[in-house]
Amino acid sequence: MIAQEILKMFMKQTTMKKLTYYSDFYDRNIPNFINFSGAKDCLKNLSELACGSNVHSKFFYQLSQICHHIQSLDITFEEIVSDGLQDLIFSQVSLKSLTLKIQDYDDYSVIVPSLTSHSLTITKLVVQGVASYEPLSFISGLINLQELIISFDYRDDFEEIQNINFTKLQILKFINGCPKAEILIKFLENNGKNLKELYIDKHNNFLNLAISKFCPNLKSLYTRFIKNELKTLRIIFISCQQLESIKIRSGKTYLKCDEVLETVTKYSPKNFHELRLRNYVKLDSKDLESFFIGWKNRKVQKSLSFIIHNNNEENIENMKIIEKYKKLGIIKKFEFE
């Protein structure tokens, strides 16, 4: 009762743009908020909704009567998917961003028909979770995708969309897992030309060479190189002349840190200005100084952002070097993360 009164007061005083709502399916104590004074004015411009799939249908049915302009929908899937969720999705007129958070064995196929009704408006899709045993084939219908982020381990079902052309795709990220290299290479052959940002958490030299061949307009890249693949890094720099930022690993089984720094100085494109280094060994002060001197002497030089991940060694000598080149304007930003 107290919560209901608070809800009434809230709807009288504000216009809601974002709403996050999670509840158990068996919780039927959902008020008829659609009839509250000011409810329609409060909710009619709702543009972002985050919710669980198991929220009682009564909640979704009421929202679908008022909210028709949700642009961003974030769904966490549970064992139950309420019938009203699909009705809510169908009722939208301009859904642009969709996030599906999936647990083991969760079934999201029930909402696929409602998603296909927005195949022309959805421009961003995020699929993440521990695992998924549902097909990803519905993605092929989202022909205006500009951003695709997938974060879980894969089976082979990415084969279903490897031959689809997403003519507007600019951002592609595979986090915590990746399709087979040959499948992804084929996908890049069809869709790499327009990509601006690519994140692949996997090592494969043939894949990296395919990036240099099929993704000439990249501005941001994360991929892995192991020892003896320095030439491939050079090829990417030479082929991807729009590249502004790269994140790579160095040390142990990966490229040597000094080799990476020298290659960035000599071969990175003229607009390059950000290096993110996941470093597994000590960063030598001489290598660091040499890198900044080389950067200073480049014909075309932009102030550099240099971010080091996985290195807790902020030694005094390195910090002196960093401060020196900050004062000279060579370094725009330097961070340990």
C-alpha cells in the first residue's frame, strides 16, 4: 500500500525517461498504475526499459497501453518468459537498441517474432550470458544493424549469418568467445569494409591477416598477436590507414613489449593516437623513453594516449619519463588500469 501511494505521487510530478523493473513472476501485487492520475503523461515518453523476462504479464500489458516509444530495451531472461513481454515489444514504433542477457538454457525464442517486427529499426544488438543453446539466426533479419556485440562461448550456429551482408554495420565485438576463424573471416569478407570498431578476444594469425585485407576503414581494433607475428601487426597498420586506436597484449606468449612500441612508432597511421597495452611483463624504462622519443620525431604526430592494463608496477623512473613527455605535449593521457 505504501509503495502504491509513493508510485501515485511520483507519477503526478515527473516525466519518466528510464525505468528498471525486476520482479518474480509469482508476484501478482502489481497495481493498476495505468489508471493513476498522471500515469499516461509520466510514462508516454519512456525511452529506456530494463526488466526481467519473468515480470508478471500484468506489468507488461499496462506498459504496452501507454509506452510506444521505447528505444532501448534490456531484458534479463529467467526460466519464465511472460506473455506480456512480446505484446510490449510489438507495441513499440521505434525500437533501436536491444540487449538480451541469457543464462544457461534460457529460451528467448518466444520473443523472436516480436523482434522481427522491428527488423528495420533495430540498430544495436547485444547478446550476452553464460551460454546459449538458442539459435542466432534471427540476427540475419536485422538488416540495419550498426552495432553487434556478442558475449558468450559459441557453437557453430554463427554459420547461419556468415553470408549475410549488413551494409551499415560499424561496430563488431566478440567478447569471451568467438566463432571459428574460418566463419569469422567469411563474415569480415562480406561486412568488414564499413567496420569502424572491431573487438576479437581470440588469437588466429589468418584472422588477423583477414582483418588487414577486409577491414581497411577501422578506427579501433582489439585482437591478439603471439610471438613471431610482428609482421602481421605491421601489415595491419599499413593496410588500415584510418586506425586511431589499438589494444593488444605483450609479454610471455605474446609480442615483446619493445617490439610493439617500436612498431607503433614506425608503422602506425598518421591519425593514430591511442595505444592500449595489456602487458604481462615489466615495462623497461629505456624502452619507454625510446618509444616517446620516436613518437616525438614522427613526421605527423598527435598527442598520445597510452593506457597499460595488468601492470601494477608504477616505478619512479617510468613516472619521471611520463611526466617529462606530458610537459612536452607528447603524451595526452597515461594511465595504469
